[in-house]
Amino acid sequence: MKIVAGPASQVLASRIAGELGCELLLSEFRVFPDGELYTRVHGEISGDVTIVQSTPTNTDLIHLMQLIDACDKAKRIDVVIPYFGYARQDKRFLSGEAVSSRAVAKAISADHVYTVNIHDENVLGYFNCTASDLNAAPAIGSKIKSLNLKSPIIIAPDEGAMNLVSSVSGDDFDYDVLQKHRISASEVEIKPKKLDISGKDVVIVDDIISTGGTIAEATKRLQEQNPGGRIYVACVHPVFVGNAVLRLMNSGVSEVFATDTIEHILGCTTVAGIIAAEFKE
Ligand code: R5P
């Protein structure tokens, strides 16, 4: 099998190729003067090819489509989209709206698509081929263990993150979800549903951190209940729009870490092994 790395996933693709001991084809990505994109895969495209490319931006999505087209001489094309953008636009809320995740999924043609902790698994059904979602939770759980925190509690910032948090915790950690109570028209109280966090380290885990608003708010509220308690933050997909990291640090977070589904300096927990395992004989 040969691996083709898209521009958004060069580090992760190299790690996967290293895990599998397979050839990594070099590619070229350029922008024409009018803004159109150019993609070329160098080397011999034959046999089974796996393309690895996250799609945090529209440009990355076009490169992915171009890479798939460039590999049309391959016997089989598997596509790994570690971070699948548009997955949060998974439903039609108002008449006339595009279900954007469906529109994007339909535009990707491959023999099999792999995603990692896609925001909504229903989106997998929109692809025209078989699709599977891989789980980065074991990698995040191992990273938390390596921090040697004192009886940490893993916290989901909302119900949507509960499955992920339960999977990250496994049998190793207690976990809980934040609950919002409205105190008055202008005041809300956010606290864990069941567990008392006093004197404990907390790790808030979410699938995506985009603007950082969700986690910054959760952090502030948790600190009000447990002043001085350390708060760590982990996510699978470090989208980190604008000043998201600063927002998190300003809210009092001790450390933020993420996986390498999106290339970011804080994305130090690799999912390469989890993806490579799918391709091992
Ligand atoms: C939402 O359902 C997601 O799981 C994340 O909680 C959300 O995308 C985070 O966005 P932000 O960082 O902008 O608050």
C-alpha cells in the first residue's frame, strides 16, 4: 500500500506510513494566480493507495478532491479524513438550508472512507461508499494517565461529549457531565451533575475546540467551585480558530492538549497507531 499525504495531514500521514512501513508518495500543491488550486502526486500511482487529508478549510477539501482524482489509476483508494470539516452542519434546521455535511460527503468518492471521532456518526451514512469512524479516546486516555494527576475527574462540557468522555475514562477515571442551571435571567450556574470536584484535578474533554468559548466558560465556572484546582483540557480536533488558545489559557486552564488530526503545536497526542491498525493485515 502507498500513502498519499494531503497538505493538511503531512505529519500524521508520515507517522501512519512509519507505523505501517509503507511508501509515502510526495505531492505538490500550488495556487494559480486566479486562486484556483493545483495538486500533483509524484511517483507511481498503482495498487492500493490511502490518501490522508483532514479538511479543516475549504482549500483542504478541494485538495482532497484533487488528490482522489489524481489517484484514479490506483486499484483501490481508501481515504482517511482525520478531521472531517462541516460535520457539525449535520441537520436541516430551517427550510432551504443545505445539509452541508451531506453535500461534502457526497462529493468524496473512494472505496472506503475513515474519519476520527466525527462530530455526528449519522454523517457516515451520507458517503457513497462504506465509511467508518475511528476512536481517538484510547490515545487521549493514555496521555491523561501520563500526567500523573491526583484522582482526576474527566468532565464532558455537554451531553454531546458524554460518549467520548466515557470512552476516554474507561475503567481508569471517574467522569461526569456539566449541567447548566439557570439562576436568573442573567445568571447561570454550571457544575458537574453528580460528582464533587473539590480538591481534585479536572480534565475537560471535547471532540472539537473551535473558538474555545465552550471550554472557557466551563473552566471559569468549575474554578468558581474549586478555586485553585487544576483544570486540564483535551480535545480530539484542535480547530483553534483565532485566539482560541489564548481564550482557554486566560480562563485559567493549566494545560491544553489535542491529537494530530489537525496539525497544531498542541496536537502532540498522535492517532497514527489507531489509524494504522485499520490497515494492518
Ligand atoms: C459542539 O457540539 C462541539 O462538540 C464543541 O463543543 C463545539 O464545537 C466547540 O466549539 P467552541 O470551541 O467554538 O465553543
